[in-house]
Amino acid sequence: MIEINFEEAAEIAASDPQAVFRLRPKADPEAIARFEKLGIAPDSGIVGQYQDDYMAVYYEGNLHGACNLNTLEEKERCAANRLKHRYPTVARTWLPIETTQAVFDIFTPTSGEAWL
């Protein structure tokens, strides 16, 4: 997993609209405060996909202690499957790209079907 900038991510998304990106909250205090307002549990697996000027953000925090969602990768995989199949869930939000850039660091997209 390699951290990239949002311009690179936009280029990837333009060539592959189905690309699913891993997101991590930024470490600076302002970003942390904005992240906390989103209602996403700490240590959640968070993924996103470009949707025009927005990013569809899906997450999994394992708030109910499922035995198969212990690692960050397991949580990311769960969130990515929700995104891919558009499962009904409250664990999603749509953020303007500017907000996404202010709150999250973005990483190279997942390796497609093998990761999902």
C-alpha cells in the first residue's frame, strides 16, 4: 500500500471508475476533529470511490465485536464489499472531494477482485 496524492487518485479513477481507495484519517488536530464529526469509529477500515465531485466513503468499525473483523484489512475488505455491492448500510457517507482531502490520506487502490 503506497500513499498517493489526490491528483494521482483522480487520474486513476478517471481511467478506472471502479477503483476502490484505502483511506486513513490524517494525524493533524484539525483533521482529527473533522473526522470525529463524521461519526466513524476509531480504528475503522475505511475505503472510498470517486463519484463525480464526491467520494463515496464506506467504513467498518466492528462495533459489535464480530469474530471475523479483527484486523484493519478485514474491516477494509468488509467496507469494500459493501461499496462494490451497494449493500444497505448506515456505515457510509458521501463527502465532497475537498472535505475528503482535508480529513484523509489516500493510498493506492486495492488490487481489484482479488482484494474484494
